Amino acid sequence: MARLEYLKNVVTLNLDADKCIGCERCAEVCPHGVFTVEDRNARIIDRDLCMECGACQNNCPVEAISVGKGAGCAQAVITGALRGTEPTCDCSNNCCG
């Protein structure tokens, strides 16, 4: 399956490696494999794969991850899917294809 990549360099995802305890929850819950954990420390593999769903932030026990849930295209795609419509971002640059 092709990996979904969103707009380049717009993701609000941040990881504070100093807070990370290496629990691997972020890697377990991320639907797009944005994280890996090596030597008891999480690392972001490719931030542009992040759809800003917030699963990593919600499951991090030490608040080492922050992401503006729904700030990007993910919210528009999810809302559109729930309503049975096209993405609701109404963006003028045709980012949704």
C-alpha cells in the first residue's frame, strides 16, 4: 500500500526527546508509522506522514509529544468521511487532489 504523505513541512507534531521514556506507545498507536523507538527513545521517522490525529499525544504517559489534533488535512478528511462528502478543508490549493 502506498504511504500517504500530506503537505510538506506543515505538520504541528513535536517530540521532546528529553521527556521520552521509551514506552513505545507512540509507535504502537500511530496509523502511519511516523515513530520508531531505539535505545529507549522515540524518534520521528518522517513528520510529513503525520495526519495529526492525536493518537500519539493522547497515549504518551509523559507528555513528550504534542500535535495540533485536527489542525491539518486529517480533520478535513475525517469530517468529510463521516458526512459522506469530500474533505471539508475548502482549501484553494487543491491539496486533497
